[in-house]
Amino acid sequence: MTTLRFNPDLADLLQQHAERGRTDITAADIRAYAAIMARHTAADQLCSDGATAVHDVP
């Protein structure tokens, strides 16, 4: 299985969040989710989950 990995910059995520104007999700939620995703999307982690190739998408 080939995996495409998106690695957005935290500042970009926070800016997108601010532009959306959502009140049900906080900037702290965005930071927490980004941290979780960073921990679980390392290439070795994805390969141990069955990925045979990991490609970063700019």
C-alpha cells in the first residue's frame, strides 16, 4: 500500500482555523491534533501499519 503523507505547517493550520471562524474548535484543539498526527505519521510508523511506500505531498 502506498501512503500519501500531508505535513501542513502548524502556522498554516492555525491561520486556516482563524479564517473559518469556527467556535466549536479552539486553537488548542488544532495544536493538539497536529501533535497527535505528527506522532502517528512517521514513515516507520506508517510502514509498520502496512504501508510499503510513503510519499510526502507538498
